[in-house]
Amino acid sequence: MRYFAMPLLLAVVLFSFAGCCGSISEMTAPNRANLMNITVGMTKQQAIETIGTKPRKACYIDHAYNENIIIISNPYRSEVMKGQNGNHYEIVYYVTDDKNLDGAISDDELTPLVFQDNTLRGWGWKYLEENVDKHELRIR
């Protein structure tokens, strides 16, 4: 009996570690909550430290019932835009929603933060869209 216990114990331990993976929601909830703590005028470093920089390992189940693991950067991505006035804007995107539970992250699951000259000017899609039109921003 004693020899059967070790393989069984090993199998239980390995199985329990294999499932150590959070959902994307474990990232989106803190990111959304931390957005409440940023203010216009913060430096880029202050805003990013406030929302967070820790990447997360997330799992999702695909249509074939396979568990898939993805690593999500925090912030998720960024881009630089140039306005007609010559100013440069950096847009930093955070994952703040998981609408489809499919492991893919689409724009409607992100919140943009808009920085000009390293200073937070505003955030959210409405703010970004208003300023793209107002300043004729173009991706650089």
C-alpha cells in the first residue's frame, strides 16, 4: 500500500499546481478600481504606478474545452501620436474589462490614458476620441 501512496500524492500535487491560473477578471477589477485614484496632471510614472505594472497570468477555456494560459502585460500596450500642433501624445492602454471570455483582448476591453509631455491629460475612449478629432492626432 505504501508504494501506491507516493504516486497518488505526486499526481494530486501536480494537478493542483497545474490549475494555478487566474481569470482575466483578476486583473481587470484592480485596474478599474485603481483608475479611481488617478487625477489629471499626474506624471506618467505616477499614473502607471497608481494603476499598476504587475503582469498577470490568466486562463480561459476555448470552444474545445482546452485550458489556455496567456500573460497579460500591465499596461497592456501603448502608442505615440503626433498632433497637428507638433505636440506628441502617448496613449497607454490598460485591460479593464473581459467581455468575451475568449482570451483575446479587444479595444472595447481597454481603457486609454492620454499623456502629453509626460503629463496625464485625461482617460477613457470618449476623451481620446474627442482629442483625436480636436488635435487631428495621427499615429506616429
